[in-house]
Amino acid sequence: MIQHVRQRVAKLLPANPEISIPVSTVLETGVESVTAVTLRWGTVVSAAAVASVHVWPESLPVRLLAAVLAAAAMDRSSLTHVRVRRTL
């Protein structure tokens, strides 16, 4: 019985060849919003180093600050958070 209903719904909707998800799943879930935030470790270290120099001017020697900033620029590690909200 349910198979006949799905076939009738599939005939009413236009075919979408780009997806391989069954029609019933496409009808049930829709994307409302997507939020993606990426925080690079090098950016955090650079911001902390620059902020510490502005707050305490004598806190880091110039060579150490240059080495920290160079290492932070080369570091590509990051923390990524992705949130997908779906409608029913």
C-alpha cells in the first residue's frame, strides 16, 4: 500500500537526477540553515602574542615574538564546528 503512495508522489514531483536520495527522504528533510565556524590555532596564538605585547611591552623579546609568529603562521591546525538545522 505504501509503495503505491510513493509511486504516485514520485510521478507528481519532477525528477532530480543529481541526487540519489529517495523521494520520501527529500520530502521529509529540508535544510533551514548551515553554520560553519573554523578557528585556526595559529590565529589564536598570533592574537595572544600581539595582545600580550600591547598589554605588557617588555613581556616577550623581539626574536621570540618573531619566532612565535612565524611558527603560528606555518601552523594549519584548526578547530571546525558545523551545525546544520533541518526542517521537518
